[in-house]
Amino acid sequence: MTNTLEKLLLKTIYSCVMNKTPSTLSALSRLLELSHDILNPSLESLIEKNSIKIDSNNYYYLTDFGRRQLSVVMTGGTFDLLHTGHLFTLQQAKYLGDVLVVVVATNKTVEKMKNHPPTNDQKERARIISSIKEVDAVVLGSEKDFMDSVEIIKPDIIALGYDQFHQEERLHKTLVSRGYAHTKLVRLKKHVVGKSTSKIVQDIIKHSYRNQKDT
């Protein structure tokens, strides 16, 4: 049985690996704001349970057994011109599991899908998303195959936005064929009161037009 602190350590170590940041004792201590003396007994317990291991660089990482103790949620999108609808989506997704990993579409992918480049660069969008408290890790999406991100994250749940183009039945078949039959697909609800990126852009254009007329 994993206690609360051990579960928190598993989540943090997994997130560090996804974010490609150090998962040393000092790094974990800084992230969790807990002393080495408090963390050490739980880390040793997790090693004894074969939930985690430590490599030659003193980085902790999850074993397959340790990974199975977490419910990882994966969601994705462009996240350009962040608004309340995006926040609502991320909050919904986080409620589904222990860890939320967000896949941010690259500049090339956005341009291919929307026929125009994003307003913000992929690194800027990823940095903004990573600052949201519900988000545990951010990865840039593959420009070739959606399943590339699935292979990296190995999610237990994939949360799809209410308006994302993915067809659940086709995606489920792909997941099954690639060894992810256990992965659940959840279609998230629309934020009724929120805005869309396209609506924000339209409002900006409208306001700009009015200002030009007034000058």
C-alpha cells in the first residue's frame, strides 16, 4: 500500500521525467518543499517496494510497477491565445486522474491544421501551459503521428476536447492495435460560458476596425 507522501513522490518523479528535468533528491526536495530527512524514508520505502529505482546519476525513475500505481491523463491542443475555455478543459482533464500531461501542438502542426501559423511560438505556448497549476508536465507533440506522444506518455486516459477532430471509434482501434487497449477515451464538456480562440480573434479585429474609424 502506498501512503500519501509516496504517491506524491511517484507523481513528482514521473512529471520530472516527462518534463526532462532532474529527479534527484535535491530537486524533489525543492519541488515538494520538503527536507531530505522527510523524503528519504519514503524514497527508500518505494525502492524496497520496487516502485522506483535510482540510476548512476542519482536520478530517480519509476519502474513498471511504480508507473501502474498512477493514473496518467493525457490531453492536447494548440493553446494559442489562452482563455477560460482552455482552463476549464485542463481542470476537467486533471479531475480524471493523478497526473495531467499536456501535449502542445508544434508550430508546423498548427499551420498544417489551421492554414496559418500560431500567434505564439510553440515554446511560449508550452511555457504558459506548464505554469497552470493543474498541469503536471508538458511535451511538444509529434509532427508525424499522434501515437508518438502516446508511446512517450503511456496514458491511462486520453481526454479529448469537445471540439477536437479525433473520432473515438477510430482512435480506439488504433490504440488497441498498438497495445493500448487499456487506455480510456473521454470526451470533455464544452465550457458554455467561455470563449473560443476564433471568437477572441474576431473581437480583436472588430475593435481594431472601430479604432481605425475613430482616428
